[in-house]
Amino acid sequence: MLTIKVDSDSVAMGDDVESHAETWEMPDDATLGEVILRAVEKFYLASVAGRVAWTLQDSTGRVLAVIEVDGLPWPPRVTVQSLWRAGLPRRISDDGKKNDAGEYAFFFRYHSGGRSLAWDEFRAWVVPHRSERP
């Protein structure tokens, strides 16, 4: 079994009272993608109304994926974008980076209001603000 350390950002003042750090036991052949599956399916990521984004980072700060969660309506709609060339199906033991204590550690960073935009929606949002450039 692999011992995986996970932690995450707080999303609100009431959410930062206790640590979010947890230790998970996962099979030796567990993949990076399975870390995301567990976080989403076991409700590790804080529930937030509306669309937000999380990024998954390893202990070196390497960003592995963007996880977008639309919390309403229930159940949430989740999309994942792999940002790492080897992809999320790779085994943690093959590609994970150990921290200074020799453990596999991952951090879920919260991005308030972060979400993907369709190209037309992005253009409609950017173009009206062109006159505001310095």
C-alpha cells in the first residue's frame, strides 16, 4: 500500500478552523487520476455553490490537473483537464514526486470563481474591456 498525504485550501472563513490534511492508503498501483477520483467521490473537496476550479499539485508544486466543479444543481458536474504530459493514468509510484520526508504528497489549490469559458463567452467577456487597458 502507498501512503498518500493530501491537503487543500480553505474556501471560506468557517472552513479554515480545522486542518484539511489527511493521510490516505491507496494500492501500490494507484494512479494520479485515482487521487482526483477519491477527492471528488469521497467529498474531500469543499462543497461550493456555483462553478469553481481546483488544481492538483504534487509536493514540488508541479500542477497536474485542473478540476472544475459546478456544485449546483446536485449532484455536481465535474470536469478534469490533465496538464501533465504523461497524464493522470500513470502510477503514483512511477511518476509521483516524494516530499522531503519521502512521502507522496498532493495539494488541492482552490481558485474562487475559476472556471473554463467557451471561446465565444471568453471573447464576449474580454473584448468590452479592451478600452480599460493601461
